[in-house]
Amino acid sequence: MKNIILGSVLAIAAVTSLSANAAAICSGTAAGDGTSVTVGSFVKVGFTPKCSANVFLDGIDSTSTLYVVAAGSAKGKKIFAGSTAGGSVSPFGADCAASGCTSGEVTTAAGAAETAAAGTGTGT
């Protein structure tokens, strides 16, 4: 499951951006199409990503050079985040409850990762 989350985060971070705000791309439900990613400050061509089952994935298009993602599993205990500001994808913040991560925790982590990347210029 970690490889799926990590792969999703890397793919989204490498290719996407949204419109200067947070967007829930994967909702933690069944596998299938995620929310369409539209052209924004960073994304030049919109697309619809595929989501794995139980994965929450949020993306923030902060500027034309900063895009941040955070992901977690409804059955996992870690949230992973990364950015285009030289930040590697790595565990971010505190562990989730034993019952798994929630959408709110992933959204909060994405916002915190954006603040960290924008404030330091070094990413998450």
C-alpha cells in the first residue's frame, strides 16, 4: 500500500497543479477515476488521475513554481507529502490513528506542507 501511495504522490507532484487552492483528488473510496485536475498555474494540460482504493490525495497549486501533494490511506498510519520546491516525498506530521488516516488529516498535512515549502524554499 505504501508503494501505491508513494507512486501516486510522485506522479501527481511531477505532473500537476491546480488553481491556487487545495483540491481533494482521491477521496479514499473505491479504486477508479479521481477528480479531474484542470489547467492552473503549474498544470499546462488537464487530466483525470486514477486512484487506488482507500487513498486520500490532496493537491495544492500554490504558485507557478510550487505544487504540493499529501496522501494517506484509510487503512494506513502515515501521511506522505512532497512538493515541487525540491522537497522529497516523505512521511509528514504525526501518525494517523490506528483505524487509518482521514480526509481531514490529509488536507491539513497538505496545507502544512505548502506553508513549509513556501516559507523555506526547500520543500517538505
